[in-house]
Amino acid sequence: VQLVESGGGLVQPGGSLRLSCVVSGITFSEYIMNWYRQAPGKQRELVAVISSGGSSTNYDDSVKGRFIISRDNTKNTVYLQMNSLKPEDTGVYSCSVFHFWGQGTQVTVSS
């Protein structure tokens, strides 16, 4: 199983980024997908979850109303649209399925 994230970068507060995670090695459409983040010096936290078909989503309170998780099962890809970014959103963002993880992509929110 391989998960490859992309789309991170440096953005000013209030800006937006869209993360992507391409998954191979599993029947993607059958699995719940997760986005996690780990801020410097902190434990990794679950940010967003999406059901296998994409009809159900759940978010950490800290990102509700600002982040949107979605997926395209024809492309084996899960996305995280991040809007109204804050400095506290800074961290390494990783996608996961079961105990499999991608390498992560760095998101830095700073002026």
C-alpha cells in the first residue's frame, strides 16, 4: 500500500491550500480515509475523515467550517481543501488508511 501526499507549502494567514493524497495497493473505494496533522512539538491529531463512498465526513472542531475533505474514487485520491488558514494550522499533514501512512506534506501558515 502506498500513499503519496502533495500540495503543501507556505501560505499567509487567511489563505488557502488544497492537499491531495494518491493511494495505490488497495481497492480505494472500499475504505474510509483520514487526514492527520502533526504540529511541531505536539502529538499527531485527526483532522478529517471521509467515508468510503464520500457521503459522510467528520472534522475536528478546530477546522470545522474551514476545511473540506473529499475524494475521487475514480482517481484513487483523497483531498483536503483548507481555507481561512491560521498559524496554528501549521504542521505536517498526512493521509492514512488503516495503519498505512503517507510521508506527509508540510503546511506552513505565516506572514
